[in-house]
Amino acid sequence: MDDGSKKALLSYDHGISSEPLIGDTLGNYFEKIVAERQHADALVSVQQNIRYSYIQLLERINLCASGFLRLGIERGDRVGIWSTNNAEWIVTQLAAAKVGAILVNINPGYRTSELEYVLGQSGVKLLVVIPKHRTSNYLEMLEELAPTFFVAGDKSPCDKLPNLQNIIVIGAHGKLPGRLLSFDQVTAMGSELEASALKEREKQLQFDDPVNIQYTSGTTGLPKGVTLSHHNLLNNGLLAARAMNLGPDSRFCVPMPFYHCGGMISSALATISVGGAVVIPSPFYDDTAVLTAVQQEQCTHLSGVPTMFIGELHHPEFDSFDVTSLQGGFMAGAPCPVQLMRDVANRMKMQQIVILYGLTEASPLMTATTCNDSLEIRATTVGRVIPGIELKIVDAQTGEVVPRGVQGEICSRGHGVMLGYWNNPQATAEAIDKSGWLHSGDLGVMNADGFINITGRKKDMIIRGGENIYPREIEEVLHEHKGIAQAQVFGVPDARLGEEVSAWIMVKQGEALTPDEVREWLKERVAYFKVPKYVKLVSEFPMTVTGKCQKFVMRDMMAKELGLEASMPTA
């Protein structure tokens, strides 16, 4: 193709492959992998000292799935999991899939009000939970929402969560209060059920059935439940594996949280889809644990957001760890500095590291660089559209496809597009147009060779260390404070996390408030990563002549005040 032909191209592309898509359920496909990889390592949880071969993992999954059947889980019921990374997370995910349930991923950082909304909106029937995480006592929070579960002999429904019927506790020691069950009790219940019952349930399932709900914050302030099918997850995971050249001998260290697509699909499921070994270094990210797991388990691949790789590279004892087994992996979730990409490739020996781009609503992968792309391409673009997906870049005002080299909104269509937002047809219609195109809200440019550069975001979303944060959600909580008249939340640059949360607040007349008091008040009401690092009390906001707040002006002013201008993105 000559240069003239390239310049005439529109920003449309589709991924091609000689490999067909998989038309199967997660449970059926997993059993095919088990048949090929019976005694190979499937799952290693380092800090739990757990090691399952594929046949052992299948046995554990089947016991859990049978336990779910005995607890009355029907096809289409929602099974929630509120937990950090552990072996039980993977077991629960695949057990829920085998019985036709829909796994609801719950962010471990949620506070009580956020938990109540997600459990209620999705109608979770059975909840799998760890007892606590960091400073959050999950069981105390659940007792506040569902007190009858903690009273012996009280089988009355919960007023706040009428659909909830069972709470299962991972790693429980000793007698649990009320009608709570331990994870081991559930698997023991499963051993008492005939295997034919589970097989009969699996025969009823279709690969287009919903199998997962992941909540992503919305500009309305309320999280939206992205609903994904077996087909969505399985094909997206396998295509992530292909981008990274994963195979049966791959040993993938996964520090990314399973409640996110990056950990659950692009890391763990990608590895399982090719019969490799998933290695869990720790319940939550810890740079020492990651480096220890890589050395101890001779991991070949590693994933993370840029912040994680920075932490590993800057570890004071980095040079004492043997990371020579590493070959590749992926970086995603935030813009990747070019120098960081080079350091990861060279110092961490990850010469085959790739960049993955997408969003939860796309299962999540839309584009990827590959191991065959040059390091420069992998460091400066998010790659090309993956097989089986169409991608176009459109003018945000007219909806017309723009010429290559022109910025517009990134849209995708194909096997990755979600089924919709759970019980939210209006939001679904706003995200997926009548022609089936998913509108990402991200701005980007497609070059003549089809590589994509992300240039910005249509909305004000903040990406802090890979966490997507929508300002309005925090603003609505702040507006509940009796001393706050108005609040505006926005992102400011941060060299380590990509962005930090900042808030400008107007205090009501006659009220006294300090930035520290605002932060402390918020800590009890929103996840820790949503609490603004910077809080400024102001008497007014910069406004347009029509009365709209100018967040970009606030962002620029705050960056200048904090001495962050050098980190500001350029046009």
C-alpha cells in the first residue's frame, strides 16, 4: 500500500485470524483443558500454600458447584464475591459458571453504602466473602446490612437485602455466628450430591448466557453492572493469551485484583485458556510478594498497571531477586511512560511485554500490541484491534468516521461487547447504539497502519493506579455533608499513579471545616482510592458565562499550585 492510499483511509479496522472463536461455556471449555493438562500446575496461591493441578482444581470446583446446587442456586441467580485474591476466588468463579449462576464481582474497597447498593441492584442470592481486609471488617459491615444472618435460629429475610439467602465465609476458623457458612462447609455439602445433578445443570447452559457482572462507576454517580457472557469472557481471555504468546508452559504471576477484568480475564482466564499455571503472589498488591513469587515459582509472565511495575523496579532489594524466568506479560489500566516500558523489558527481562487496551464493557480487550511489534510501538501505542472485533473512530458530534490521523471517539463492535448494564436498559442504549457499536467515551487516533493512540477522555473520569474513578460519584457523597455547599472533584497528574483525586469545596456559611476533616469523613463512605489526596477550600469555582463549572481550569490551577505542571499532558 503506497502512502497516498494510506492517507485516504478512514479510521476503521477489524481484526482477522485463522483461528475461529470458541462457542462453548466456561465449564465445558475448562474440562477440555483439564483432559489435556490433568497433572500440570493449574493454580498456585503462594501465601496460602495451596497448589492445585488441573484435575485437583476441577475436583474442588465441582464440589463447590455442587454445594451451590444444594443451597438452591438456580440458572441465572447471582452469586457475589467480596474478596481479595485467593484460590477460593477462582474456584467460586468457575463453580458459579458451572451451575449457570452469574458471578457478581465486588470491589474489596467498598464501604457499607456501596456494598448495599451493589448487592441490592444485582439481587445477589448468595455471597462469598472474606472476614476482613486491611481496616475493613467485612462481617461487621454485613451485620449492619443483614443482622438476621448473625442471629442463631433467625431465618427471617433481610429488609435491606431481601434477595440474599446465604453468606459463605472464606478462611473461617471456629464457629461462625448465626446462619453463616464456611467455604469448607459448602464444599462438604457438595460431596453429598450425586455428580449427575451438576452434569444435568451444565447441559442446560448456553454460551451466550450471562456469567459475570462487574460494576463500573457511572457519571450519574451510581455504579452500573456490566453484564458479560461465557462467550465474552472465554474469547477475550484466549485472545489476550494469543497477544502475549501464552502456552501450556506459561506460569503467570497475577498481582492485579480478580474483581477487575485485568486480573480475572486478561491474566487468570487467559492463562487457564491455554493450560498454563496461575500464580497468586498475595491477597492484594505487594511488591515484595510479587518478586518473591516470580523467583520461587519461576514465573514466565507478569501483569500490572504502571504503578505496580514502578513499585517492583524501585524495590530496595530488586537486584537480589532472580527474575530471569520472566519473558513477558502485559501492562494496562493507565498511560505507560516510554521509559518505564524500556525498564520493564530490560531490567525485568520482560522483552515480550505488551500493552492491552479496552474497557469492562468490551470484556475488556479491544486492542493489543503483540510480541512481534517493536518495543517502540509497544511503548507508544495501544496496538491494533484484536481478532473478531471491529473498531472505528468517530467524530463525537456527528458520529461520522474520521480519517486516519484525526482524533475522535473509539467505538467497537463484535464478540467482546457486553450484553448490557444489569437492569439498566437506558444506560445500555446510551452505551451501545442501534448498529451494535459500543461507544467507549475514550478519545483516540488511528494511524495509517491501524495502530491506536489514546489521546484523552470524553468525560472527566480519573484513572488512579488503574482504578477508574468518576468525580460525580464522590461529589454526590460530599454534598451529603452538612457543612458543604458545593464540591467539584477532578484529577491532577501524579508521577506514580498517573492521576490523583483532587477536590475543591465551598463551605456553607457559618460552618467550619478543614481538608483533613473532609478526608476523614469520606473514608467511612467511599472506597479508599476515591478519597481525594488534595482538598482545597474555596469561595468560588471558575465558571463559564452560562454557569457551568470549568474543571479543566481547576485542574490547571491546582497542578500549578502543587508544582505539577511538568506532569501535565500536552496537546
